Amino acid sequence: MALNSLRGGIEPDAHKKESSETPIRHVPLPSRLVVPLVQSSQESARTIITVGDRVLKGQCIGEAEGAGIAIHAPASGTVAEIGYYPMAHPSGLTSQAIVIEPDGEEHWITYEPLDPATASRDELILRIQASGIVGMGGAVFPSHIKARSKTETLLINGAECEPWITCDDRLMRERASAVVTGSAILAHLTGARQILIGIEDNKPEAIAAMRAAVCDMEPVALKCLDADKITVIAVPTRYPSGGERQLTRILTGIEVPPDKRVTGFGVQCFNVATAYAVCRALLHGESMVSRIVTVTGNVERPGNYETPLGMPIAELIALCGPKPGTTRILMGGPMMGFTLPSLEAPVTKGCNCLIAASAELFPPSEPEQPCIRCGSCVNVCPIELQPFEMYWSSRAKNFDSARQYHLFSCMECGCCAYVCPAHIPLVDYFRFAKSEIRARDEEQKAADQARARFEFRNARLGREKAEKAARMAAKAAETRAKSAGEAALIASAVDRTSAAARTPRDRQS
Amino acid sequence: MTSPHTRQPDSVQRIMITVLVALLPGIAAYVWQVGAGILVNLAIATAAALAAEALMLRLRKRPLWITLSDGSAVVTAWLIALILPSIAPWWLTVTGVLVAIVMAKHLYGGIGQNPFNPAMAAYCAMIVAYPALMSQWPSVDGADFATQVHLILGGSREIDGITGATALDAMRTGLRNQNDVHSILGTGVFGFAGGRGWEWIAAGYFVGGLFLLARRVITWHLPLGFIVGMGLMAGIFWLVAPESFPSPLFHLASGGAMLAAFFIVTDPVTGASSSLGKFIFAAGVGIIAWIIRTFGVYPDGIAFAVLLMNICVPLINRATQPAPVGKRKSP
Amino acid sequence: MTGIALILGAALGYAAVYFKVEGNPLAEKISALLPQTQCAQCGYPGCKPYAEAIVGGEAEINLCTPGGDDGMRLLAELLGREFKPRGAPVEKLKIVALIDEQTCIGCTLCIQACPVDAIIGSAKQMHTVVSRYCTGCELCLPPCPVDCIVLAEEPRTPQNWRWKYPATGLKVVAWH
């Protein structure tokens, strides 16, 4: 199969071997699990338990609201608290979370497994939502929304292009069969005619395991899609080949405009870990209560850990033995991840990797020098933007100009800042400009709305006043007519003196 | 501490050092063919550029070391030394460097902000201010090192037998005197393609340029644009009237054409940004340079051509702004 | 010559009538720059009346509190007037009114005061502020007989949190 090339891109040191050579390990339960109510990019869940309740592992503790997803107890135990805890977010803000104290029994509550061949599509999709499944690549977009839209081609993303991260690699090596089954179910749901599984060619074991799993598909998966419709494709190792649009282009040749979704082009893309979670939820009735996290960098025991959601990151890092010299913990990969402001934050569904950073592994950036427009950033931009022009505009806070240079097409992959010889933190400037523009747009919208409402209110008050006046006038006219009638009666009775008597009464009204 | 957390070990300094290294073959050919006097001029220019840069950074209250060590001033200095006659007196070189660093670079806001190529601005200022000195080019093997140094250090300019007409000068004078190209090329000034001896220096620049391309410091759009622009103009007229217009090869091998193609139009700060824009910019320089050489009063028009195209850069950028991926197909 | 002058004069006069702009365009422009909180802190009953007062030369441009220094800078630019600082700028979070629903007696006075109809409720019923529409103008505070309305900052969320301007060593040296 002919592959299309990624535009731009970089080849940073992979650092995969540190964590990819040991099997997935299970993590002992911590004393407290902190489960945030917001676990997706959509609405937060609605609490359905109260403090003191006993819960089982996998039990729903927050129901899905709107397009959001349900959340579940990651272990059996007692609800200890509902409070505010730090989020795994660069802002360091807190969010509402349910704290569960595990009892160590690990009693599961599982749903009735569904057979994709006989269950209705709606039933399957509702189960995906109720099981709390989101995109596990990091974007945490609810999977049921994507599963609902029909598509031609299903892409399963096993590229894992960021350096250091190996959780998808290990998952594919060890649980390929379930990944393939989950993919087939997703193809069944979306009506896809073929599945393309893209894996970077620096993971030969994962590619081999996935190919073997496709050759030896489970019966339940075969009911969803024929094995010959599934292709496992080795894609060249080049960051950011694992971006949704980049992988779409590499595997199908379709260039999706930055302002459109891939769905509109007959393509739908799921991460391998998402496919795995779908398989567990539908065929085994297990809600999403854990995920595989790569812990690597400056630690004694790097590797992949099957971690209960809600485990405080500090405890997970402590289990892996951080070495002296660890200055900070990165969440996500080194290209797009962020420094955790607080290690109290829990492991969430989008937490694919934690890297203990030291000055040796991640040297502090050198001082920023002036841009010489050398064009290195243009050559590596996978979206073919002109990062340095966006930088000049953003730095000068010339936001209109930044927008004209397609600032909002930027996905912040960091290739430009990676190669910049002047050590300019380009992505920082883009993030700043984007959030300023968004805030200004919001303010503008609010001001327009306030003006419209103010003017409407004035118009309404004016109209009410006019109506009141009209009513009064009508009433007065009525009174006048009435009195005129009475007067006429009197007049007829008292004869001709009436005309003189009416005049002052008129003046009064 | 924000993403990306890891960076490629690259720097402006490395780029500038690569450019300096790429100039070495041309400089070696210069020394071999014309004499080691150029090395003295290079040293003078370098010292003047670093001093001027340091002074301006101090006056503008900018961090000194980070910009001084990036090598950009040295690149400007070397280019100025190479485009001025190598027996020019020291003060001419120093004045040129000061114009470049102080006026063309720092008065516009320093590295990255200047709209005009500093070396070219310096050349234009010098040729307007000192036309006589700027036309005294040493002839090949015309003067030994001691004489060259004597002239550079401001000694009395007894230059008979030391200087000679450059290839472009000889061609221009010959054509003005109603001679045809073929008979002009028969005189002793010319070699295989351009000026005798000087064509080797051009070859040296060409080799250095290939090195820059291989190291991805420059992209092919700029040198190719220049060569296409100048070659196309020269080629059309040469095909129509070969007796009165010299060949494209002559133009490309003479004067500063090769230096311009690989080292001057490739200045990123003052050039266009997109690939297409770069090609248009460089082709424009080539075309204008050919027009000035052929119809203008100055022997070589590259410096003026570069400044003219520098003015057009915002226009070119606006017209050639590339669409992001996925935007091209839908109108 | 006189003929030309007359013709041109007639043309100009005709154009003035034909292209007559409805309303006061400058006031519209100024109004567009004002934050539309309708708070009346400037002493005029709303943003548009204040804009008209500026055009009429009755009001200074530094009376708009919610607009702050940024807003005044825009006004100064538009009108070519001198910028008059109002004090240190603070990063503003949106301020909204909150009604303490336990204390509210349902008098509807705040509903009548709200310039943007952001308070709902009816007589003898508890009132509430639709924070999406609230501009934080404080006009509902004085009429309340039981002082049950407070102004509070909207909570910070990842949605309204902003990335800071990148600060690096070079610029610190360069700018100060």
C-alpha cells in the first residue's frame, strides 16, 4: 500500500526503550482515589452518590450530562468526600472530585455484556457513553459522539509518535486481540467498510502482534468485519505522524482543512487504547476505571503501569522510584505535554504518560534570541503554516494579523519551537495569542449581547409607556364620551345651558 | 516550563559559522588568484564589525554577549570585505562596515528587524561616495602581498600595472566602442567563462553554496531563482543578438553573481518568507542586476538590485502567503 | 468659473442630502468601543447616551470604569485626544451579581433596575440573576431593600483561564 508522506515534521530522539521493554505492571491501590467529575472535553458528570456511600468497582458514581460521559468508582470502597482537588491542567486550577477510600476487596460491578451482532446500535452507543469512554490519546473527546457518525474508513491510531511514550506500544504487544476486536466493533457502529491501523515502524513487535491478531480474529469480531478488511500499516517514524489529521493524510492521502473535522471526509479515527476500552466495556461489561500510564524519565523503574483512575500522581511516581535530580513531572510527551503544577492531581483518562524530568534529560531552554526568519520553522510545520510570521504578529499583540496567518490552524505540535535556532518559545506565543483572541471574542460577544438587550429593554419600556399613554387616552376619551352622553341627557333635560357647562370639564380631562 | 520540553541542539551561531565555513573555498580561490591582501581586509572588516556591534548593543542597552557571539556581524563583515576591491584602503572597509552595522542594521532595530541587506547597503553607499576607489580592482597576479598591504594601509595609490579592468568593465567598454562580444572575449582579461582568475573565485563560491544547500542552511529556491532570473534575461538577449550581448554563462561567472546567488540573496532577514516568494525575490534580483549591468552606468548592479527587491519583500510576502494544508484544493 | 462653482456646489449640496447618514456615526463608533455594561457609572443612563455626550463635548473620555485603561486608550485613539490614565490596570475577571435566594423577598425592584433584563422572577417570588447576561453594572444593588445582592467574580475555569505572555530573559533586559 502506497503511503503518503507527512509534511514537515521532525525526528527527535525516541527514548522508547527505557519503558517499552518491561510488561505492563499493575499498581497497588492507594489509600485515596480522587475522581474528577469532568473527565471529558464535554459537560461534567452529575453526582449520584453521597458521602459515606459504599461503592463497588466499576459502579457509576456520576451520570452523563448532555454530551458528557459517566464516571465510575475505580475501586470498591467508601465515598469519603466530595471536594475540590487540583486538576491535571497547566493552569493548576481545582475542580470538583469524588474521593473514594478503597476497601481493598476489589468487588466489581459489571454490566451485562452486549453482543454487537444482536444488540441495537443505539444500545451499543449508549453503553459506550455509560461506560465513560473517551479518546485515550489525550484529547478526551467522548467516543460515543464519534461512534454515532457514519463513516467509510476507520483509522485506528497506534502511531504513538511522541518520544518517551510507550503505553500504546505495550498495549498492542500484550492485548492485540482485544484492540482488534474493539476496532471491529467500532467499524460495525460507524458502518466503516475498512479499518486501517497505523503504527510507527519503530514498534516492530506491536506491528507483528497486531498482524497476528488480525489473522486470528475472535468470532465476535468477525461478525462485525471481515479480517481481510483490516490492514495493519507500518508508517515511517516521524513526529507528528500520530496527529489525527497527519495520520489521515499518511494512510488515506486525504488533506483535511484545519477548520473541518476529519469526519466530514469519510474518515473516523480512534486511538488503540480507546478501541481496547470499547472491547472491555461491550464484551465484558467493564466501565473505564483504569488506564495504562507510561512512567519514564528520571525514575528507577520506568515502564507501563495499569493504573486506577484517580490515583494521585505523586503516589504513582513514588512507586516508580524517582531518582535525585528530578525537578518536575511532565504529563504527556515532551513535545505537547505540560509540567504538572501540582502532583496532587489524579491520573485521568487522558493521562498517557508521566515523565520525571531532570536537568540532564530536559535541559532548560536557552535564552530567546531575535528571529532571523531563517525559515526552519516553516520547513517542519506539518500544517504548512508560517510559524515565524505568526510569532511576529503574536509577539506584537497584533492579533488580527496573527489570525490572518492562520493562527487557529496551529495544533501546537511544537515542531517549530523544537528546531528554532534562536530558541524562541513559539508555541508559548501562539497559546498566548489564541487565548487572548478567544477572550476578546467572548468579551465582544457579551458586549454586543448587552447592547442588544439594553436597546431592546429601552424599546420595550418606550412601547409600554406609549401603550400606557394610549390606554389612558382611550380611557379618558371613554370617560369623556360617557360624561358627554350624561351631559347630553342633562342637557336635554336642562335644555340649552349645557354647551357652556361642557367646556371646563373638557379642560380638566 | 512549557512544551516542547526538548529542543534540537541548533543555534543562530551554528548557522552563521556554517555560512563562514562555506565562504572559505571562495576566499581560498581569492588568495590563490589575486593575493593574500584580501585576508587583511577580512580581518579589518571583522574587527570593525565586532566593535561596531558591541558599541551599538551597549548604546541600545541590549545583552551584549548573546548577539555578539551569534556571528551575524562577522558574516556581514566578510561579505563586505569580499564585495569591496581587495586593495581598498582600510578606512573604506571600515566605513562600509559601519554603514552596514550601525545604519542598515541597528538603526532599524538590530538583527532580524532590518529591511535592507546590510552588506548591500554598505556597497551602495561606498560606490556612490567613492566611485574611483571602488573601481580600482587588482588585476590577477598584479601585485604582491606587500604592495597590497601597503595600499590597504593607506599608502600612496600608485596603481599603474596593479589594477586592471574587471571582466564586466572590459565587456561594457568594449560594447560601448562598438566591438562585438566575440572579439572582446579575445582580449587577455577573460578566461573560460568570466574574468581570468576571477572565475575561479566564483567557482569557489559555487562550491561553498552547494555546501550550504547540503547543510540545509539555505533552500534551493533562492540560488536557483537568481540563476534563472539572470540566466533567462541574458539567455534571451544572447540568443537574439549574440554579437552584442554576452552569454548567460559569462554573466553568472562574472562580478558578484555567484556570491549573490548563494550568500547575498539568501540573507533570511531581508528576503521573502515563502518558498515561492523566495524564488520570486531571487529571480527579481537576477533580472534587475542583469538590466543594470547591461543598460546602467554601474559595472555590477547586484547591490542595487538586492535593495530594490528588499523594498518589494512585503508585497511579495503578501502575494505569496501559502495556504495551510488542506486549504489549497478548496477555493 | 462661477458656473463650475455653482455646479459643484449644487452637487455637494445634493450629495449631502442624498448620502445623509442616519444618526450620529461618531457616537455609534464610540458606543461600539464602550463595554456595554450599561452601568451608568459615567453619569449617563447607558453606554450610548455616554457616547453621545462625548460627541457633544459634554463628557470626558475617562469616565468609563468597566472599560478601564484599555478602553480609554481606544477612545483616545479614535478621537485623537490625550490619554488620561486611571490607575494601575488589573486583570479583570467577569463580575456578576448574585442574589442570596434565602433573603430575597421578591420585591421586583432589582428587576426594574437591571438595564439588560438579566434578573428574572416575579412579585413575591424569589429572583435570580442569569449570569450569562449579567454585565456586573451594580445598578441592582441600591434598590434592594434587604441587601441580598452581592457581586462576585465568576470562578476561574480551564475555559476562561488564559496563557500568559511568554517572558524570557532577553526581553526583560530589552524592555527595562
